[in-house]
Amino acid sequence: MNCLASSTSPYLLQHAHNPVDWYPWGEEALARARAEDKPIFLSIGYAACHWCHVMAHESFENPEIAALLNEHFINIKVDREERPDLDAIYMQATLAMTGSGGWPMSVFLTPDLKPFFAGTYFPPVRRYNMPSFKEVLLSLLHAWREQRNEIENVGRRVAEYLRLQMSPSESRVPVGDQTLESAVQHLLDTYDWGYGGWGGAPKFPQPMTIEFLLRRACAGSPRRETILKACRHALDAMARGGMYDVVGGGFARYSVDAFWRVPHFEKMLYDNAQLAQVYLHAYLITGEERYRRVCQETLDFLLREMTHPQGGFYSSLDADSEGEEGKFYVWTFDELREVLGEAFEFFRIAYGISPQGNWEGKIVLQRALDDSTLAARFQTTPDVIRSRLAECHARLFAARSRRVRPSTDDKILVMWNALALLALAEAGRYLKRADYLEAAVRNARFLLTHLYVGDRLLRSWRNGQAQHNAYLEDYAALCLALLGLYQSDPNPEWYTWALKLADEMVAHFADPTVGFFDTRRDHETLLLRPKDLQDNATPSGNALAAMALLLLAAYGDRLEGRDRAETMLAAVHGSLLRYPAAFSFWLSAADFAVGPTREVALLGQLDHPEMQRMIGVLWQTYRPQMVAAISGFPPPAGAPALLRDRPLLDGQPTAYVCRGLVCLQPTASAEELERQLAGEAPLPS
């Protein structure tokens, strides 16, 4: 057993019995590298990563390779989900040196942490037109002994390149409506109208991109109809199955093909949280019930399979079970026929099932015919079709539940939990699902109780132990989630915590030039202090921070935050235009900044019938440029500035609406509130 045995990370624990003498990242390993003047082999991955498992089995469990690593290298394992700072630094190095990246990430460092060679998966023997891992190690060992100066030069050049990459842009172009419309046009021009989404195989879901487009549709973009057509097309393509689990709900990480059929089977918390939210917003805008169903099935999956008894959400489900990728999720023709019985022929037609299967002789379920086409074929109604399919799915779910489940990475990460918290809080209020709102409140209490320790937020929790400094993305995402929860559950505690987190974020993460660093100012010294601006599978910390500052300013507090956020947006203006799909959350923040925003204060007896009608008006549709503060009267301590100095009209529940820096007449009527929110009420002269 190596030095990983006392770790809390499930990924590190997967390697605790390797013959490789692994260390976790820390001073013990780094000091040994310096003292013995040995290169560091840094291996970064995560628990649900299929190819991480493959390389572990092929190489890290191999005694000959382990002996080579142990004698000549200091070997460090890192869970990228616990340490996004290390992952960001050395992923940039891997991309710079090889032109591509991914996990497992294999990086070789000098004792002073400079990378001099990098790659991802290496096979145990020559294959895939790649050298074997043993050949890589022997070659690097030879270079370390015979070409040390060249290694040091490479490390210096890469380190300098990384510093330049993380330097702020000199450009400061204000973001306006034209910027947003140019980004929209770019996204529409590059959209895959054949299969849906953006890019080729492997094809990743793009919830942030779809969210930005939905926002522009709500903002009255001249391309509204084309935008909605693209959004519907993408959402429908993903929801047919394949990447979407039609039996149990929830989405896999990505599709290995271009048409969403064969997933990379792991299920990540952050994907499902963001996708549930964007399907919710699509439902609110289009009224299409199928989007509501996907949202609810996805959130129900999270509550059923990825929730800790105390309210936190687990990180992921593995791609593999019983040592085989996707075994838990795929079917054979005979299995389906046995489970479904008399319903099999109907199901076979709905899903286009053949005895040969559609993936390695097995069947990944993906709809072939939509509800309307099936209804015509079977001479019935779409409602009957949906009911019959739901019954089939329930039978398959019961049968699948008897299988060996994929393993769960049960660590709880603040940022990913915040995304789920926000999705549940929004779904709770828009869909009137008390269970979703209750889950959101429990999650918020869990995070604030167990992961805010002493004077700071921590990143990760497992088995009662919280650890690792939280990163910018954790602070900013939790701030946003608590603001979302406050709109669903008007408890000023949530707003007070959001302010506290934002203040700490500015105090401990701010870059004096522009924006924020990813790590706290008292974080351990690394090769450099990372500052990642690009959105990836999750929003970048800086994009989240910009949005949080804009929202708090809209509530009337920390007004200087708006200036900071607008400066941040101006610094990424060029990237928004050139790479909109990689800066989609930034674009959503810019959409809010450009406005016009609507600030709504609603005060009065909360259980008053007219108050309830006005609350219903607020949440009857999706208004992404609106913030709302709801309160009894008078508002309690800690409530937003937006609620201050707002008297009631004749003692009745009263709404105050401000639009585009102009405040309208207060109203005690739900009908008038609806007119004001729709922009039908005249502005004061």
C-alpha cells in the first residue's frame, strides 16, 4: 500500500494498492524530488474516467513499470476535481506541448515544478501509433541523465509561455448588443443542422451555449425564430436517447459519435445540473412539455442516485461496471424482449431495435420515431404513446436495478453542488415542486454548515472531512446559487451569505489588473497563480464571478461590482467574438450587463392571496434579465437594498418594478405587474 491510503478522494483511493509508490500532491513528495534531484511524474485524472482505469490496469498495476517509476521518479497522483488549480496549469502545458489534452494526463516535471514532457494515455506496448509507456519512461530517464540542460530549457520556455497565456488582455472593448448578436450569428453559422449541437465526434453537450441563445431569444433578438429552431433541434437530438438515459434519467458526459448515439457512459453532476436547467428554461420559453419531462427526470435521477443523506450531491457515476464500459446501461435484443413481453414489438419500432444491436453487438437505446409518428403508426394519440413508453421504461428500470451498479464518486464539491442547487431552486419555483425546493434548501444548509470552516470556504467533503481551499469558481458559483435560492425561498439568510461570499471573493482572489485569480492569495505557491478565463464543461470562475457581481449590483448592493464586471467583460471582448462556444457563460453575463434589466421588489403579507398571485406572475415565464426580491413588510435585516424605502399601497401587497434604470409606478395588482414586466406599461414621463 502506498501513500494514497489515507486520502479521501475516491480517485486516489482507487490507486492506493498500486505497486507504484504514489504520493498525493504535497510538500512531502515535492521535498523528496528536490532532495533526490529526481523528475516528478504527475498523473492527473478522476474517478469516473474510463481511460484512467485502463492505464491504471495496464501500467500502474504492472510490477515492471512500477519498479521503473519507483526507482527513478517521484510519482504524484492528483484528483483533477479536487485540485482544479493543478489541472488547469498542467493541462495548459500539455496542450502547448502536444496540441491536445485529456485524462489521464501524464506530465513530467523538474523538481521546481516546470513541465518538460506531457501526454495523456500511454499504452503498455506500442499501439495506436503511440510508444509504450515503458519506452517513454526510459527515453525520459536517458534525457534526464544526458540532456539535463535541454530539459531545463524546455521547462523554462513552457513556464514562460504559461505565464504569458494567463496575462490579462491589453484590449478593453466595451461589450454591447452588437457583440452579442455577432456571437449569435457565429453560433448559428457553425451549428450542426444534420445531427444537432456543435462540432464533430466526440460531441459534447453545450448547455451554456444553448442557455446564451435562449437568453437572446428572450431579449428580442432579430434572429429569435432561428435561435429557437437551433435550440429545439439540439435539445431534441440529445433527449432522444443514447447520451440521455431514457430509462433512468440523466445524461452521460458526451457522445463518442457525431449523432448522440453512443455515450461515454459516466454521469457527472455538473452536466446534469446544467442540462436540467437549460431544459427547464426551454420549457418555459416554448411551452413544450417534453423539455419539462427531461428536466424533471434528470433532477429526479440526481435526487435518487447522487444525493448524500445529509443533502450534498455526489460528483459522478463511473462509466464502467463489472470491469466493462457501459455494461449497466446497454441491452441485448433478447433481454428487451424478455422484460417487455407483449409491449416489445411497440418498443422495438419506437427505438428502431435490431438483433444486431447498434454498439458492439449490444443496444444503446435511442428513439427512432417521435411520439407523433408513433401515434399515427399505431392509430392512437401522442398522450397514449407517452404513457405506453413510460410503462416500458419503468419495466426496464426495474430490471436494470438488479444489475451491478457503476461505482459512485461520493465526494461533494462546492462548485458542482452549487450548479445543482441553482437548478433545483429554479425548478422548484417555476414548476411548483416543493420537493425540489426542499432539496435545494437542504443542500445550501449542508454546504454552509460542512464546507464553510473557520474563516473560509473549502472545496471538497467526504466521510465527514472537508479539505482543500475553495477556488474562485466555488465562491462565485455558490454566491450565484444562493441568489437563485433567495428568489425561490425569500429567506434573507441566503442573500446575506451571498454578499459575504462575494466580499471574500473580492478580498482574497482579485487580480489588481483585471478580474480574479483562481486561487486565494494565501494558497500554496505553485508554478504560477492560475487564472483560467475560458469556459469548459463548467463555467470559468471569472465568468461566474462577473455574473455574481452584476446580480448583486442589480439588487442595489455592492454597486462598484458592476464596474469591475464590465471591465472583465471588456477584457474578453475579442474572445467572445472569436470563440463564442468557449465563452458562453461570459456571453450570458454580458447579456445581463447589456440589459435592460428588470429589478422587482415585492413586499407584503406573504400568504395574502394577491401576494401569491403576484409571485405567480413573477415565475410564470423565464425572464433571464430580471432579479426579484420578495419580502414580508417591513423587510428584515439583511434584505437587499432593492427592498428598502418601499411603502405598501394602502397596506396591500405591493410590487415595485424598475426597468432600464427607470422605476415604474408601484402597483398592488397582479394584472398591472404582469403588464409592467411585459413592457406594456408606459414609462414615467
